Amino acid sequence: MRLAIGKVLLPAQLDELGALLERAGYEDGRRTAGAAARRVKNNLQLAPASAEYRRATEIVRSALDASEAFQAAALPRTYSAPLFARYEAGMGYGAHVDNALMRGPDLRTDLAYTLFLSGPGDYEGGELVLQEAEGENSIKLEAGDLFLYPATTVHRVEAVRSGRRDVCVGWVQSLVRDPRVRELAFDLARAKLLLEGDSAGAEAQELVAKALSNLLRMNIEV
């Protein structure tokens, strides 16, 4: 499942993150890349030992926890430590696939997300491009929006031609390993939400809630 989720970050959170990132120290992004990805990675990342990184992480984690759409789609068991990446003119990230296992904390990378901290008018180029069987899918969202996709996907970040692209990226180990089951659960959760408040659909609400609970009960790993 690939899903764009709007307004994961509130305006006040975006403003605070923007101020943090303006005064923060960055380092070569290749330090956190695997051997293969290191050859195609060209960006900067917020230094993880800094106070700015710790506060930025708190803001993002709070936003993810508060997003009903993200929680319903990802069914997160564990989050990776987020990476705050900066792409200046000439920087990009060539085609690669994410590591199956992330360290600190250890987790299986079922899903990846890109949380956009810059708007599309802040930079030219810099699209997130997913390479899929049906063709390439190019993603460039508004600041505060998030794109969630399977971590098994080959993807790249096009070179930034001008301006600056700031994003937060991270990975999720889901409570449900099978992506087909996660998608079914997400569809049922959306149907349940659409039925809420409809007194004529009370029985349908109960049936959807039952199906969702039983689907998860059969597939959740704890």
C-alpha cells in the first residue's frame, strides 16, 4: 500500500521544526547508509547527538502517534529513529532499496515514510521516485504531509536543481507483517469511520468492527 497522508504536522509543529533545523548542525548523510546505498547517497543529515535532533524527534513521534490515518495504515509496533535529511542544490540519492533490518532499536523494515518539511515551491527537482512494476511513481508533497510506502520498494531522490529540500524519513515494523492484511485492515478501518454516526447503519458498523477485530486478531504479531 502506498498512501499520501495530509497535514500530519500541524502549523505550529512545522514552525518549531523549521526553527530547530535552521540552527542545527548537519553531517554527511553517507554515515548512516549501507554499503550499496553509500555509493549513491549525497545529502546531509541532522547530527543525532544534538539537542535539536532530540527535540525534532519528539515532535515527529508525537505527530505520528496522533495521526489516525498513519496508525490505521501502518499498525506500528516499533519506529526507527528518524533521520532528518537535507538536500541542497546538486544533491540527490540514487536508486536503492532500504535495509531489511535497522539498528537502534532493532526492527524489521516493513514500511518507510517520508515526511516533507519543505513545500514544493521551496526547491526544484528533489522528487521521491518509486520504481514499480507499472512504472515510476513521482512524489512531491506539501510541507507537513507524509508519504507511506513498502520498504521493499526500489526508490530514489532526484537531484535538487535549486533551493533546499528538508525531509524526515523513517521506518516502521508493523504489528502485521503481511502487507495484504494491512491493506484489508486499513480499508475496514476507513469503512468503520465512514459508517460512524449513521444510525441506520448501526448493524453494518458492528459487522465491520467485528471483521476488523477478527482480522487483526488472526494476524497481529506481538
